[in-house]
Amino acid sequence: MKFAPVALAYLALAALAAPAQAETIKIGVQPWLGYGPLWIADQQGFSRTMASMSN
């Protein structure tokens, strides 16, 4: 009979628990990983003409 008080306490705590809140998560997918340096260069202000002059 020791199980009944423990089960009752567990059910009481479960009833008082706040429901979980779901968040919206956005995931971006790159078609090819080789574009990564171009995205970083664009975010840092480098233009494509500057990148082509480095050769």
C-alpha cells in the first residue's frame, strides 16, 4: 500500500505542471555547401567583383 501515496503525489504534481509551449523553428537548407564562403563574404560587405579580382 506504500505505492498509492507516491502515485497520488505524482499525479498531483503532474496536474499542477504548466503545459509545454511550442516555438516555431526555421531551418535553412543550402543546396551546396560550397556557397557558404560566398554568403559570409556577402554578409561582411565584400562584393563579387572583389572576389573575382583575387585570382
